[in-house]
Amino acid sequence: MFTKFQIDLYDGNPYYVPPLISDDVATLSPEVNPAFDFCEAAYFMAYRDGKPAGRIAGIINRQVNQRHGTSNARFGFIDFIDDPEVSEALLTSVEEWAKSKGMKKLIGPLGFTDLDHEGMLVEGFQELSTMATIYNHAYYAPHLERLGYKKESDWVEFVIDVPDAIPEKMNRIAELVKKKFGLRVLKYTSRKRIKTEYGRALFHLINDAYDGLYEYSHLTERQIDYYINIYLNLLNLDLVTLIVDKEGQLVGVGISMPSMSVALQKSKGRMFPLGWWHLLKGLKGRNDRVDLLLVAVKPEFQNKGVNALLFQDLIPYYQKYGFKCAESNPEMETNSKVQGQWDYFNHRQHRRRRSFYKNLS
């Protein structure tokens, strides 16, 4: 009921993209999700007249708290009908739980780690959502603000036109970067090989590249093993670009995926009886949109043109597959250097999402 409530709430909404119920169940299960090695959670549901009316998860990530010397709890997986009594009951339940655990501040929406959905949508309600992001009604944020929650941080998202040719300036920078630092592009046709040769290095690179981002939770070795098997088996390797140095050390990665938004809508969050067919068509069929799931560059190579080298390789594949536009997915609003890379292309900001906070003491 907890995982299915959101899907029922948004039934018929043309912009909402459901998660796979099985994925949410795995994420929320201590027996499955290795994040529970350093996290704890509590789940709450609200009912109105005997019917489900809302849900919320309370999460404590001890790893992040220890790294930053904080006593923060998180709320996530929050959905509710447009009823102030329901939203207040949900958030009060998590607040009381967090205080009972000695926490001083509640922040969210966040998941267990950064590979979970995060951020409440505050702009872009008439834009089709993506597999990697949360969709929510416009009334959510006013409910939180009424209860004393304030802005903590924002993410922005962009839709970018795929160009007919690689921009000249990008090409020039990519060639300079290759010569100056001795970098080269690696492509794979075997999932087994990429997992064996660079699977662990890829997630270690994510840890290094994202270390300073808001509330980043370092992936442990158990999490890396878990995510290697989940994610790398799904990828079209044409849309995965690795950048390595002279010694073959990984310095950059770009991972894209055909948009699964329409396929997930048709699946209604279920693999069976026919959800798997829609998802397979989404992965293999024609699609005019590509999701930029992940771009990560080793800190010492950031802002030196490595991103140009990634997109120099990826753009011809986007053209090959007939993609007309790309989804950036969330980027911190303060990260002007990352957002600057879209200046090569026609683009527009089409969504904004927010994390909120409330002091508990």
C-alpha cells in the first residue's frame, strides 16, 4: 500500500511518471538495500474516512551526519491529498520520530542516498517527468511552508536540443583536452567487460566527483556491488562514454539512456503482466528524447574541458538514435559551471525542485 499510494494518487495525470513498484519496495527494504548499513527509517501512512490519504518516510543517514557533524533527519517518499490535516499529520509524525532519535533538524524530500529521488517539484508541473525525478502536485510546497518549512536548496533542470552537428567550439576544446592531458575515449560492447574493468572505478569516480554536493552520501563497497548489478545491466553501451588517462585511469564518465517516461507510464509501475513489454520497447524502440543520467569528472580534471570530450563522443550517437532533445535531470542551482556547458546548445530551464528544512529544537 505504501509504494502503490503514489501511483493511485496520480492515476491519469499526463505528466507523472511512476517508479517501478518492485524498485521502491527494494529501496525501502532493510533486507535488500545496503544503505541500511548506515541508515534507519520509519514509514507512516495517513487515512481519511478509511481510505489511504498520504504517506511519508523518515530517514536518518548516520554516514552523512558523521561526516558533517550534523544531527539531521530526512523525510522522503512524501505524497498526500490536498488536505492540510493530512500533510500536518504526516510531517508531525516524522518530526516526533526524528526528535525521539535525537535529531535537531528535518530536511527533504531526500532518499537514503543520492541515487534515490530527491527534491520537491516547485516549477514545471506541465512538463513530462523523468525516470530519475519526482513529480508532485503544485499544492505540496504550500502545505510545507504553512507548517514552517523553509527553502534549504534548489535544483534546476534543462531540456537541451540535440544539434545537427557537434558545435565547433566544443570540438576544438575536446581536441585540445585530448592532446594536453593525454586523454582518450573508451567504448564498450560487452556489459560483462565494462563491469569487470571499470564498474567499481565508475562508482568510486562518482564518490570523488560528487563529494562536495549537498548532503552527498558516499557509496560503500556493498552499495557499489549492488548498483553495478542493477544499473550496468540496463545500459545501451553506445550511450556510455568513459574517458581515461595515459595509464588507463578513469577520469570522466557520461551515461545516457533513452527516456523511459512513456514506457513507465504505460507499465503503471508494474513489470507484469505487460509492463516488461513496454519497458523493453522503451529501451529498444524509437525515442526522440534522451536522459542524461550521469556526468562525473575527477575533481582535478573538472573545468578543464573534459565534458566537451564526453559530448563530442555522445552527440553522434544521439543523432544515430534519432534523439531530438536531452533532459539534464537535476543540477544544483548554484552549480553555474555545470550549467554553463549547456551554453553550447539551444536549451531552456523547464523544471525546478527544492529541499526544505525545519529546525526541531
